[in-house]
Amino acid sequence: MPDAPINTDYASFFDALRSAPTAFGEPCPFCFMSFDLEIYRLDAKAAADRLAREVAKAGPQSLEYALSDSLCLSADECASHRDNDILKTLHAFATNKKSGYERESAAIAFASLANNLGAPIVPFLLPSLSIIFDLYMDKGEVVRAAASAAVKAIVKLVPPESTRVVFSTLVSILEAGKWRTKVGVLDALKSFVAPARDFVAAELGTLLPKVENAMHDTKQEVSTAAIKSATELCTTLANPDLAPHIPVLVKCMSNPGSVPACIKALSSTTFVAEVTAPALAVLVPLLLRALNDRSMEVQRRTVVVIDNLVKLVRDPKVAATYLSPLVEGVTKIATGAAFPEVRAFAETALNTLLKSGASANGPPTNHRDLAGETAAALSTLVSQLPSGLLLDGAPKSSLLDKSLNFQASMVADLVAARSFDDIEAWRRCVGVYMTLWMDRDAATAFMEAIRLHYHKIDQDKYAVSAAPSDEGEILCDTLFSLAYGALLLLSHTTLRLIRGHRYGILGTNGSGKSTLMRQLKEGKVENFPPQSQLRCVMVEHSLQGEDGSLSVLDFIATDPALVDVPRSKIRDQLLEVGFDDERQAEIVGGLSGGWKMKLELARAMLYKADLLLLDEPTNHLDKASVKWLEQYLVSQKNITCLIVSHDSGFLDNVTTDVIHYESKKLVYYPGNLSAFVAKHPEAESYYTLAATSVKFSFPPPGSLMGVRSPTRAILKLSNCTFTYPGRNTPSLYNVSCALSLSSRVGVIGPNGAGKSTLIKLITGETIPQEGNVYKHPALRVGYVSQHATHHIGNYHAIEPLFAFMLTILKERHLEKTPIGYIQWRFQDGHDRELLEKATRVLTPEEERVFDTEWVGKDGSKRKLEMLLGRQKLKKSLQYEVKWRGLDHKFNTWVSREDLLRKGFAKPVQQFDDLEASREGAGARDTSAHLVRKHLEQIGLDGDIAQYNEISGLSGGQKIKLVIAACLWNNPQICVLDEPSNFLDREALGGLAVAIRDWAGAVVIISHNEEFVSALCPEIWNVNAGRLSHQGKVALVEDAFLDGKSPKGSGTNTPARSRLQTPSTSVAGTPVGSGDEAPTAVPIVKKKKMTRNQLKAQEERRRLRKLRWLSEGGPKPEDTDDEM
């Protein structure tokens, strides 16, 4: 570009713009004396482009000194336009209220200057944006369209680094403009999101309040545009945890009434990324509103979320700037909230806020002196200018001075961000703009001199040193934090992984072990390498969300990540983990839990992972499979493993390092679990079943009418055979077994042998096709499934057998708290889920039994409508029957035997279950504080039980909830299917001690040999569908540190049945009949009662009944042992 403008006559170009045809139509005649009439035939776009090309040819100074006195307009015009420049002339055109031609032409000219001259002209056009945006209010649609095109052309040239400067210009226009101007500015703001995402995010703190004000504009168009703009701007947040909540967050800005719902959503969010200034810019206004909400629940959730967020803010300057406004509101709640627990949470949050650097005096002044930094950058730029561009030490051109000021603002930001290696950014911020005054090479050299100048200053200020590692190849070394809504799990800790090492992660239930694994799998841990750099594969305990209708081989072959793997290789890999050809052809949905885990492992091996995440890999695996898994993992020298497991033997044999959760930090210990325990003797609970810190307490079992011996069978299976639909081979064949109150039974066997099917027969989940199942009419069975979450709605883990429960349980309970779940389940005085079992739902064929006619003694015929009650009849029961079509006064009592003989076995069993459940749960109060106490006795933290939703609980916490729910109605039998899954060692020890001291019957399915052998003297071995009994086996006497052996305890037995306390049977549980064992209780012939004794007994019974009617509670039993 030349230093001085070429003597060009620009008047003809302005005249062409004024009079050339535009969208308004033909121009009005306008005579000039001294230039070619051909220009009249140029349309406005061509005239504007010709003007822009002449400016490019003449040099930047022509923008200021364009008009020549040689062009003679009218005397008045010459006087008014003399010494005006191009930009001022275009401004005059744009503000001419009398000519729509000129207004449109001005906008077209601005667009042409931007399109033809490119980025270097941006500093000169930015001041014109306010005038161009004013054209948005023009009555002519074509003028508005031209203005919109001009804005887009200018904004397109703006470099991302100038976002702060441009936004300040746009915000001033937004605040002063009329409604169409505001809509245009809001649309322009959105256009920065794609090219300048990070720079937009940095400005959210100052920009969003302005946009939020526009949301409340009286013009609906402005409000709608503001909501759309804010939604788009918030997508720049570099926080993936907040991304799903952006629409809700924006809705809170426009509608404060939606704040409670948003706070609830945030309290259930797992935060893993650092909370930075942009995120706080969005969240703090929301939190301020929530702190002023009148609801105690909203206030409680808010202060807990604040406490959590503050711990994830690493920069104290950011904390002081953004979090200080929260101090006043949190202090108000800490001192004035109505609920003590809310005040306690607020005090904790207040302490955390103050420690972070927030101040009650409000946010500090801006920690960056923008004016000073920009002035310093300008001084540096001027000092590096060639002498030919200087005049008395200053830029010789006012346009050059404008350009340098624009560059200085961007240079100041680059220096503050210490962005010295991004040469392209420096070219955009300096080099491009200097091409107007020097050639490209000279402009590049000027830019490089500026960059090196500041880089040298930065290197002198910050010394960087790096120490090489001799441990091996480092896969990952990142600093991060991990939180789940209201609970901070890890705070500013380091994840450092070496290739080939196998890390065992140790920590209590709820500490965040599985959460860390899931976030690593999903790539949400900040600075963790992406899948393209580090192949990370997670193996979980179930095939969640997968298609269970495929065969095993097809299931692997259809995996999108394995489409290039030949089926022969897949077959070989499946064979390696134990899938023969016959089992490979089976349907995935029909596999047992153990085989599903093997299938997951086979798929992970085919992925060829760099990092293998194993979350409870030994769950559902038999002993041989666990041994195989140990050998495989040890043989992999180039695969790094992160392992979460409660199998201490497995961890001891596999791990090379231990990662221990300590005070919200990850602490590393070289060596296996034994080496870790040697350094930390207090961790011995990883080897024993001692519950050093976790104490479980089971409620006493309810009494059973007529059962006076702990060895009498209360549940029996006789010659039962069961085959799943669609299979030809029975899963169980001719099985006979029984349980008494003293039973402690361990069920063992290989994967898929039929153990879980046997338990389903015992609990009533399924009905055998052959054989009989007898249970005491008042018996209550508590059942914790292998996939425990099927009780509370995690339907991904439900086997096909429970498909009928999908519509019932699907997401029904996941939004409840643990206390809310138990209250819902037992609020009617009985177990609501009991009536939803498949065995208790009457089929159409079974309902037809109600059409059976009964013939009375008088010969009349009637049909049974329902059963209303029951009472003891000698050694059996009789039931009150309501007859169809007859009043209640015609109800009669029918014996149990008669009902069974007429085919009413299932309605009778249904009624028995309901009555048994009422006897247990009906006497228990479901007040929140009592349910909380019950959950705490099972090891679940009280605050988590009361405030956290079930969807956010860890696997161990869900297991504790399900155990607590199954024990709420005081069952006599507790069935635990793989209870050791997901429970840490201390929780498992607490469970073992509670089982040992409980007075009811216990059935345990587990591959944890230590757990079973320590508790169960009786073993049922299930293999290939057949059951074999083993008597009392040798107990592991040192499994409990207190030296006690498992047995029934009278301490937990209700007072009225203290003499009936069951104790562990030394012999196997009787199978053949329900009679007492011949040696257990000596047969004593009863002495006949006298007449006076009978009268006294009758009087006692009458008084007992009156006391029950007046005081309530369980109905007392009438027994003969009242002497």
C-alpha cells in the first residue's frame, strides 16, 4: 500500500451510491457537470464495490481524505462536504432521513468495504456499527436487509481474540437501541459462538446480565431473541456436566419460578470438571435467586450445591470475584433458617466460601487493569514501528493509531493468557492489520518481534522445570476433582497411571470408586486423554442397555467397534473364556450373571484396550473363573488396569499398586493388598469380616403361629422341577429342601447351575411345573436379588424373567429418596411390591375358579367373591368368605382345606401373603425419622437416606437400601443372592455380624467362600439343575474378630416369643416333613386341664382381646401354653 493516497476523485462514486438504482427502484434525475453519465447505470452494489476497490488501490488514508475540491457540486454541498472523509460521508448517507436510497446505499457500501478490503479494515468499521444497527429500525425492508448484510460482513472479519472489544461495542448498542436494533445485536452475539467459543465463554460474566435484561423487554420479539441468544451463548461453557442443564438454566433467567426444579437437577448431577469463571457466571445468579427462595428444601439443596461447587473452584481469584455475592445469602440461611439441619449445611457452605477467598464485603475490583495493559501494549507496538510510520515518536496517521489501539487490546489479552506459542493467533491480532502500511513479510516480522518481546518477559517471570519419570510410560497424569451434586468425592487430586501396572482402588461405599470409573469411561475427567490417544474400556457387572435377543456370537460380532474383527477370532476369544459352540449359540438375555460377566470380559479383550476399567469383575464368577481372570490380567504386560473389587483375595493376587481414598484425595501405595495392610494395620478389615466402623442391626423376626421349635420346617420344596419358557432342559430337576428358623444355608454351585432359580422358587418369584412348595401361612420372606436394583427401578439390570416388572418399576422409584421409597412401599400397612409378583397375579384361567358353585347345607348355590379374613381352626386356618351378590351378613367361614380342594390355592396363598405382610409391616410406623433410623441401622448414612435420590446412590448404597426394605416387615426368612456384590469389606463384615446374630433363617448365594463358610453350617450344592445336601461343615472360627460363631440369638427376638428363639441347627434342616426333629424336643404328654383352669384360661383370653381392641397392635395369639 502506498504511504500517501493517490489523487482520486471520489465524488463520482458517492454520487453513484446516492443515485444508482437500488431495491427502491429507478433513481431520481440528479445532474452533475463533470463526470461520465455511464455511472448512472451502475447499480448501488457495483458502485459500492468500485468505491472499495479504489480505496484499496489508493491506500488507507483515502478513507479520511477522499473528497477533492476539484469536484464541483452545488455551492452549499461543496461547503458542507469539503474536507469530509469516506466514512463520515457514508455516515451522512445512513442518517439521511429524507432519502431511502442513500440509507440503503450506505449499508451496501459498508458491506462492500468489508468484503473487498478484508480484516485490516475492521478497526475503522467498528465505530460505524451503531449507525448501521440504527438502520434496523428503518421503515424500508430493503434498508433493513442491507444493514443486516453489512453487520454480518463486518462481524465475519472479526478475529476471535477481539471478542471482548467487539462485545463491549455491541452491548452499548443493545442497551441504547430500539427493539429491532436489540434483536439484531442479539443475533450478532450468537454468531460469535462457533468461531470464538472460548473467548465468548470468558465474557459470559459481563454479557449474560445484559442479555438477561433483554429477556424481560416489553417487546416479545426482543425477549424471544434474548432467550435464543443466551441459550446459544451458554453452549460455550467448557463444563460438560452443565451442558444438559443449559435450557433449564436459561429458563431460570427468564422465569424465576423454575429455579427450584433447576436446583433439584443440579443436586443430582455428577460434577467432575473444574468449575471455572464461565460456569460461575451462569450459576451464581441462579444460586442467588435460590438462596432467597422461601422453601427450606430449596435452600438446603442450594447451600449444599454451593459447598460442592466452591470446592471445585481452583483459582482463588475466580472464587473471590464470582462467589463473594453468595456470602450474604448463605450467612442469612446459616443464622436464620427454620430447620437446624439447613442451618448446619449453610454453616458448612459459608466456611467453605470464606476459605476459598470469597468475602462478605463483596467481589474485589477487576483484578486486571485493562486500560493499563492496553496502554503498555500500545507503547510496545509503537516502539517497534519503522521510522517511516512515525512522526515525532507517534503514529503519523490517525488511522494507524486506531489500528494500533485495536491491536493493543488483543495483545494485552494474549499476554494475560500467556498464549505465546500460538503464532497464528498473533498473526490474526497484529500481522494482518499491519499489511495496510507494510508488505506481508515486513508485517510478519513486526508481529514476530512483538511476540518474542513478550515471550522473553514471560520466560524471565515464570521458570518452568520438568523432572523425567523413570517408572515407565505414563498413560495419564492429570489433576482433577470429582463430585456428585451435593457430595464432593475427590478434591484437586492427581490420577497418575503407568503402563502395565494394575491398580486396586480401595475406599468405603459411596466414596466414589465406581463414579470415577464411569467418568473415565465417558471421558468426563478433565485433561484425561481422549479415546483416540488412550483406548479405555470398562467392564461392568451387567450388559446394561444391550440387545439381549441376539446369540452370544452375534452379540459380539454386531458391536460397532468390532465390525472389522473376523468371526473366527471372536469365536476363539469366546472359547478362551469358556463359551463352547453350544453356549455361543444361546441368547444373551438368558445368560446367568456369571456368564454375562465373562461375555463382557471377552468383548473387552477384543477391544485391545490400553486401560481396562474393571468394576467388581468377580461378581457372579465361580472360583475357577476368578482364577482364570487373575491369570489373564497378570499375563497382560502392556495393559494398565484400574480395579474396583471387594474380593480381597483377587486384589491381593492381581494388583501391583493400591490407590486409596483418603480425605478426598487419591493416595498411591506400591505393592499389593498385603503390602498396603502391612503399612496400615487399621485396614485389616480387608482380610477379615470384622466391621470396625460399620455396624448393621437387623430387626427381630416376627413370631409364627404354632411354631414352637426352631427346627420345624416353615418352608418346603418337594420334588420340584422348573423349566424356563423356550428351553427344553429343566433348570431344576426333582429338587427337595426345607428351611427352619434355625437354618443358615449357603447355596453354592457353578454359574448357570440353577442357584438363582432355586431361590426364585423359595421366594415365590416363580412356580414349579412339577412338585409342591409349602410355606407357613404367616411366613414372610425378605429377598435381596442378585440384581438388587430391580427392586428400585434400574431396569437395565433386570433379567428376562422380570420383564413383566418393566412397566411397573421403570423409573418409578429412581427419583425417590430411600426414605420415600420405603414409605411408598409400606404406607398401606403391607408390602405393595408383594402383590406385584408373578406368582400372586391371577391368570384368566385362575380367575375362572371364582365361577365354581358352592352348595350350601340348605341346597342353595352360591359363588365365592373374595376372602376377607382368617382365623385359627384347630391346627389349621379358616377364612371368612364374602359370597357374590349377597350382603356381608351372609358371610361364612370356610376351612383352608375346603378352599384348596375347590381349587382356590392361589387366592388363598395371595391372601396369606397379604396377611403375613400386614402382621409384619402393619405395626410399624413409617414416619420419616423412624425410617431414617432403620436405614442407619443397615449402614446407610442418614442424610443420604433422607435427601439423595436413589438414582444417585452407589451400588453398595442401593444394596443397603434393598436389604433395609426387605427387613422392614420383620421377615422370618432372609434370602440374600450375592450379597457381597458392591459392598466394601467393612460393610460386608457388618452384614456378616448382623446375620450371625439374627434370630431368623438365612439363605445365602455367594461365590465368596470366606463369607459363606463363616456363616453357613449347611450347604446346598446346585449342579446341573440337581440339588445335593451337605451337613454342617467346619466353620472358619477366626473369621470374626470377636470370636463368636454364627447362631440364632435371643437378643433380637420379641419378648413374647423369647422362649421360641431359634438357634442354628447342628444337623441339616429337615426335609421330609414339617414335624419337629425327633431329638430336638422331648415328647411330653399334656395333662388334662380342670374346669377351673379352663375358666381362667377363657378369662385371660377375653381380657387379652379387649386389651388388643383398645390398644391396637398385632393381634395376640391364642395358645394352650398359658399355665
